[in-house]
Amino acid sequence: MGIFHAALAPVIVIGGVKPNIVLVAVVMVTYLAGFLPGITWAFVAGLTANLLVGDPLGSIPLSMLLVAVVVAGGSRVMGRLVWVFPVLATFFGSLVADLVSIGLNQLVGDVVITGLPLDLLLAAATLNAAVAALVMLPARMVAGRYAPDEAGAW
């Protein structure tokens, strides 16, 4: 997913924003397979994408790990909303990831942002939520085939 994100995300621009493919994958894996596979995907895919994209080193894995924590915590509370929760989790996860990315770029980057680009943040979150809605049915079908039904009792 990290390679896929680094190859396609800079090319696909809809409404002035780019989709975050790693974010959608992390939300889907965390929701459908659980917390441990979610943080594994967040770290590996985030690190792969981070090495191929020009963001500060470690910023994508950190933001994806925070998204996995938010999704896992939210699924304990709102997980019964089977078709609505992954889309909402992607929307709010996108906001969290973008805010973390902006904050880290402010700390280590040379560019100073004076105001928060709220319109771009909301547009990116909406685009990522739409991508998650499109990917949800195939992801559920794959998870139904490969994800374990229950966790081990040890």
C-alpha cells in the first residue's frame, strides 16, 4: 500500500486534494481485522510511503499509528454501525492525520503556515471518506475470507 500510495496519490488530484490511500487501508484493516494488524499496516505502509514521498521521516507512520488508535477506540464504542463507522472513521482519521502532518511539518520544516487551511482539510477528509465508501464492500469480502473470526484464547 505504501508503494501504491507513493505511485498514485501524487497523480490523482480531485478538487485540489489528493487521496490518502495508506489512510484508507489502515482504517479498513484496523476496523475489519483488529488493532494489531491495523498498527502493523500503519507502521509498514506508512514507513514505505514515507521513504518514497518527501515528507519528514517518520511523519506518515506516526500519523497512521494515531489513526489506528482512533479507529480501534471508536470501533469499541460505535462498531455496531457496520456500514457507517468506517466512512466516519476515515473522515475523522483523515483530519487527525492531516493535523499531525501539519504540526510535524511546522516543527521540522522550513515552511511556516500562518493559518489552518480548514477548507483543504475538510475536502481531503471528504475525498478519503468517499474512497473508503467505494472500497468498503470489496474490503469486507476479502476480510470475510482471510481475517480470523475470533482472537486466540491464550
